[in-house]
Amino acid sequence: MAFFDVASGGALHPVARQALLASLDEGWADPGRLYREGRRARMLLDAAREAAAEAVGCRADEVVFTSSGTRAVQDGVAGALAGRRRVGRHLIVSAVEHSSVLHSADAFEAGGGAVTRVGVSRTGAVDSSAYAEALRPDTALACLQSANHEVGTVQPVAEVAGACRAAGVPLLVDAAQSLGWGPVPEGWSLLTASAHKWGGPSGVGLLVVRKGVRFAAQGPGEERESGRVSGFGNIPAIVASVAALRAVRAEADAEAVRLRALTERIRARVPQLVPEVEVVGDPERRLPGIVTFSCLYVDGEVLLTELDRAGFSVSSGSSCTSGTLTPSHVLKAMGVLSEGNVRVSLPLGVASEEVDRFLEVLPGVVAGVRSQLGAPEPQVEQRAAELVVDSLGKRCPIPVIELAKVFGEVPLGGTVRVLSDDEAARLDIPAWCEMRGQEYVGEEKAERGSAYIVRRVS
């Protein structure tokens, strides 16, 4: 099997494994105790904190360890908002943040706070000027990921941080996907990360709060970790996490060049090998190991299952995959195709031959899935001036498949009206028009669901 989903979480780095085993015998005691075993545990924890601070580019006393990256985000957002509640109750986030940030924003809004969600371009990048325009006198906090977890697009952190600093607003940066590649650009006030994203063990998160940032930890008071998080930390796991971070950083520059070349190969070859494919994300400002593309007329769950059978573990933001009824919020915010979505995130040290094998297997797998669903052949002769496609009760990607099947029967200037009650159609039909160079006229309310109107222009 080729594991191509390290953006979700990778295998334990060999250095982390060694550090974990070595520290199990020394780091089991309570580091708050004064006896010998406690002092040994405290030395390990302090050393890990110093190393983490060096990697992040901050002071050691600004670093606390949490039980997960999600916990770090939740504690960071809640603590910063509470610390600045006298300033106001306004929060800014981007529309493509990790769900942990968006869920925190939803909870804040439900409690009476105001939230501005800044949109993104079709490449998934925010416009720093949009953040500047969103800042208000009552803004307590702004949040921005360093790089997107689904499409790899790197965000303009330095520019947004500059705007926030000028307005006196702290910026929280979710650096989970990028910290293993290097420090986040300066200017942020709070930073979060998750160790299993860079080869550390799961169950370790990082929360950094710069000195001078007003921060009020929520929940019952605690003596540990500067009172910012609760619970007894897993010291061996923390040591292993920091060891993994230092190890991947040591090889990051060389691996970045190699992985970028491999993902460039995927970005270039997939559209050549597979018809009706959209490669998404910024082609230049992106993480080295992530490439994402969407295939028309493909059921996402079936596609991932077939790729798994062929020996490849990949991820998807498709609304067709199990566990979700709506498209990925990232793909939706970008306005790109969601059906048949595949995210490939390559692990450190992956062999070039594995990527070549993936490119050999992919066309046949996609063709097989399309065949199962009855996807259309090339366009047929023109007929009616207007057609109605009834896709009510049918789920992604069937509405788009049925649209494509009849589209060739419409003359230039003619329209197709697609009736659908599937939430994904609201995103996928406009994305299909964008890919095919056709005009998306718009959406109308229907007796059931909506009518999506497409005009043939070529």
C-alpha cells in the first residue's frame, strides 16, 4: 500500500519512535513534584519546551502543550476572545479554516458574538485587504491558517498579520499543516499546531501565546502549563513530538524540492491522462506535498474505495464520500468542483516510482467508476432548444452526469434546466459550467428543490 494521506496524519517518524521509547522510563512521573523522578520528568518537559520554542521562533515560556491540535485551537480562540472581551465581541475567520476554528467561531456566534467570515479566491487564498477591511474597533481576534489542509494553498500570513498589528488586533495562526516545513512568518500573536501532522504521536497539540497578548483561560483554574490548559501532559509523547519536529525540519528543504517536483508531475499529468478533471489550489503558493483534483461524473466514495483496492490511500473533500451530506466547506468556498475529489498528500521519503504507479492506475480507476455510473460519451448531435432534467431525489454526482448526457442535444443558445434537491448541485453545476466553458444562468426555486439553468455557448 502507498499511504498518500499524511495531511490527515502520518506514521510515527523513526526519530519520534526512538525518543518515545527512551523517555518512557524517565518521563512517567509528575513534573510538578520535587523528588528525583519528578525532577527527571520536569527536565524532559523543559527541554522539549525549549526545542519547540526554537522551532516556532518564540520564547519557551510562551509555549504550552495540549492534548490535541483541536484542543489547542479551541483553548486559543476561547482564551483570546475572553481576554479581550472589553475590546469587543467580534471575530474574523477565513471561510476555509480547519473545522476546529469554524466550530469555535460558531460557538462564539451562538453565544452572542459577531463573526466575519472572509471569502477566498478560486485558488483558496484569502485577500489580505479583505481582512483589513473586516477589522473593526470591536474586533477581539482574527484567525488565519498558515496553509490550507485540503488543497495546500499557502495563505498571506505576513500581510494579514501586518494589517492586524496596525489595528491592534491579535492574530491566531493555525500552523498544523505548515510547521513541519518551517517557521510561520512573523507578526502573529497566537499559534496552534498538531504533532501527528509532522510524524509525532497523536494526542499532542501546541499552543503558543505571545507575551503581552491578553489571554484568559476558560474553565476551572489549573497550575500546569501556565494555567492555560488542564490535565497531566503525556511527557513521553511530548518529547517524541518535538523530536519528530526537529527531525523533519532538518530534512525539510531537500524534501520540499523533491516533493514539489512529484506533485508538479501529478498536477500536469492527471489532466492529460483523465478527461474532465479540475486541478484545484494555487499552482505556485502551496505546500510541497499536497495536490488536489476533482473528476467529473465520479462518485467520491466509490473512487476512494477503488483506489484503496489498487493500493493507494488518499483522502477526499467530495460530498459523495461517507460521513458527509454536503460538499467540503473548503471546496465550496473556492467555488470549484466537489464531486470525485481526490487529495494526494505525499509522505517524506516517498519513492518516485510510487507516484508513477499512481498515475498509471488512476485513469483506469476513474474510467471504471464513470462506467458504473453511466457517465456520458462525447457530445451527440443537437436537438431541442430547451431541455428539463429531473434529478430530484438523486445524489452527487448523478445530477451533473444527467446534465452532461443531454447537453449535446441543445443547440447553441439553448438551455438545460436541472431540477435537483441535492445540496452539492448548487456547487457542482456552476463548477461544471466553468470547466466546460458554458454559461451558468443561475438558480431558481422549484416546487421541490431548485432549478439550475445552464446555457450552451460553445
